[in-house]
Amino acid sequence: MEHTPEEEERIKAIQRYLEGEREADIYRSVERSKGWFNKWLGRYKTGRKGWYKDLPKRARVIPHKTSERIEQIVVNIRKALMDGTEDSTKYSRVGAEAIQFHMEELGYKSSEIPSLSTIKRIIKRNKLKANKRERYKRIHSKGRHTILNPKYIGELHQMDYVGPRHIKGYGPINSIHLKDVVGRQVAGQQYNEKSMDNVMDFLMSYWKQCPIPKYLQVDNGMCFAGDYKHPKSFSRFVRLALYVGIEVVFIAPSRPWMNGTIEEFNKGFDKRFWQKELFTDLNDIRKKSVIFFEKENKFNAWKLRNEKLKVVDPKRMLPGDFTIAVDRLPLVTGKIHFIRRADSRGKISVLNEYFDVGREYTGEYVWATIETMKQTLMVYYKDENLVVKEIKRFGYEIGETVHNRKDPIFGSGL
């Protein structure tokens, strides 16, 4: 039986393999790839007669070709979302998931709604692609900077201050944003000034309406960290968080990607809200931002509709009549965490003090925890196997009374 040149090549390659020749030497000598060799070796091992022959080509079948009607609906929704001038599309996302969401909102059956991949093909075919998403620079140790692994709604919130932005003829506007990392729900408020007082005003109002998280993660801005000069200076923001039972997490300085959840939301706020609207003053932007947050939360809840997520238990909220003198906040028992990168000397800076964690950790991220009642600073490191170990422990004399949670100051039942 005569074979084609291609079939001869395949047969001889497998014969050489059976005679003990190295795979790499075989496929390189015939200028073929490793994938080509593995394909024909696999065919040989099936034991089928004629394993070296090409399989007959099947006719190309498109089992579920999208109807012209549905394709036009996808195109129309995409255009409406990109335009964003109608009440139903204002501030909306424009991607494939957003199109599915809006089709469902319009009453289309699930059987009529195309898959994400189909919608993306329709978008590309109709030349309706938007700009590519901006992504953070790849950091190889990203997964090792934190020891947290939140799995519950209400376990970890990220918060950030955006601004100042300027309203023409009015002045500066700053916006506080908060987002649940697991539950994806967002909240925010706008203020004229970027201050710690406004942060606490926002949080106390929010905690009367929504559950208090276990962790609250922020950057090292003065609105959160406070004093940049004096050692062991606990800001009023930190004291308030400890008072209500929150563990604050400060990300490493100048590393916004560590707060990626809220940073991604900030981009959407800027692109789909700030740049698309005209505002007259503070009250105007506050009214309009409520609509933006509501739409964002509705869409995020829809995205998680099939997830079986659990909520942190017990759920804690501030009483509606809760008040506290924010200028005279006591220091209470709790934990404060810091993600820090060891410098060339193997040292990290925590609340304006340096601590030696060892030169072997130079350039690595470590996790430092202050326990106020024990007055200790513990430093942890997550290695390449994702194993967390304590690497250092320091005494941390605070120099003021630390109240435990049985003190009368907790009369509100927090």
C-alpha cells in the first residue's frame, strides 16, 4: 500500500520512537513541533488501523446561530449603553454581562439571551468595541502581600477617597467610596474637603444602615493614618474602627493595586459618572450619585445571583441613636494590620517607627499586626508555598490606657 509523503513521515517518526530515539531529536529533525509528534504518537497508541491517516473533515455546523432579530437587539442595547443618555442606561456598564443584565431587565427569556462569548462576537462583528480595559502592572508577589482570604459577605471592606474633582463655578469635590470585597456592594458620599472628620461622618452613617465588617482596608492617606511624625500615634479613624470592633488594614504605601477592588470601582465612577454628567454643586452630585450607587449595586447583585455566598455572623450595626465624641475617642482592645515592604536594611515602618525584620526579607512584603491590649507587634510572612509564619515579635508599649470591651464605655452594646 502506498502512503502519502505526510503519512510516511508520521510512520517513520513513530518507528524511530519505538527504537528508542529521543522525542525531541525526532520532531526537530523533521522540523515539526512537539505537539505534532504527540498528536501522532497518541493516534498510534489507540491501536487503530490507519492511525497515520488524516481523519475525514466534517462539515462545519453552527448548531445555534443567533437570529438576526436577537443580534439587532444586542447591537441596539450596546449602542444605548455606550450613549448612556436614557434613564435606564445612564451610568451603566457596557460589557457583555451588562447587555445580558439589560436583556433580562427588558423581559427576555433566558433561552433568548445569548452567551457572553456570542455577545462579544456580535460586538466585534458590528465594530462596537470600546477601549481596552486598563490593567495594573503584573506583580509576581501580588498573591502573597496579604494573609486575608475573605469568603463571606461583610468580612472585608475596602475604602478610598477620590478627589479633588472640580465643579466649574462651584469648587472642589471629594468622594469617599467603600466596597464589600465578596458581596460587591458599594456605598459612598461626597464632601467639599478631604478630611478625617468626613470619613468618620460617612462611616457612622453607613454603619447605622449596613453591617459593620470584620476588616476595613485603606491606604496610608492622612485621612486614615493621621500623624506622619509622632511614633505610636493612633488616629481618630483607627480609634473609631477599634471602638466598633473592626480590624483596620493599611496597605503598603504607594501600592494602590493592593486595594484593587475599590480602585476598579473608582475607575468606573470616574468614567461612567463624573465624566458623563454635569454638576452644579455638592447637593447636586450627592443626589445623582445615589442613582449611580443603586445601579451599581443592582448590577453586582445580579452578577452574583447564582453564587451561594454566606454573610458574616453575627451581623452588627450601630444603633440609630448612636453618638460619640470623635475628638475624645478612647483606645480599646483590638488589632491593627500593616502591609509593608522590607527596605534594603531589612526594616519596615509602622506608625512612624522602624522595626528590623531581617535582611533576608529585603524587597519582600510582610504583614505586621499590633495587638493593643497585649501591646505587641507581630510580623508575619507568606512564603512561595503560601504558608504564613510569624517571623518577628516586638514589645509595643503604647503609653496610654487600653480599655477592654467590658468597660462602661461600651454601654451601647457594641
